[in-house]
Amino acid sequence: SFFDEPKLIHSCGRVAHLEDAELGPAGAGAAELIEAGAELAAGRGCYKIIAACAPGDEPVYARLGFENKGVQMRYRPHTPAARVPLSAFAPQRAGVA
């Protein structure tokens, strides 16, 4: 999937996100997919692209100029392993407990 969002930094510039991309064996089709995302990002005025990828796909992104900039963490409150109840994520309304 691809989406972009405004940020408060970089003069409220836009950042593109590329995630859940199925690259295939040895990165088959990766260049075309990522280049299409880069063109979309450029057309929307994004100053960077953040790609969320599987650890095995890192070399494919690196060959295309991406740099490893850290770890992405995910939390799914609806799973049995979750330690924070789903109700903690519900919107709170004034006067409602």
C-alpha cells in the first residue's frame, strides 16, 4: 500500500509510506514497484519515502538507495497477547465513564 501524510517538520512537508509490498522471490518486480511509489511521492511533493519491509527484503531496498534507519514496532490491541485492553483505545466522550 502507498499513502502520504503531512508532517509538522520540514515546513509541513509530506512523507510517503510504502508498506505491505509483496516483492516476490529475490525481489522480483521490486524496482518497478518501488519506482512507481517514488514517482507518486515526487508528484505529491514528498520529501522522503518510508518503506516498511520484511527483514529479508532489506537488501532489495538497499540496492534501490534506501537506508536502514531503525526498527518499526507494531501493536495490535485485539490479539490475545495484547497487554493493554481494547477499551483503552476507545474514544472518550465528555461525561461518559
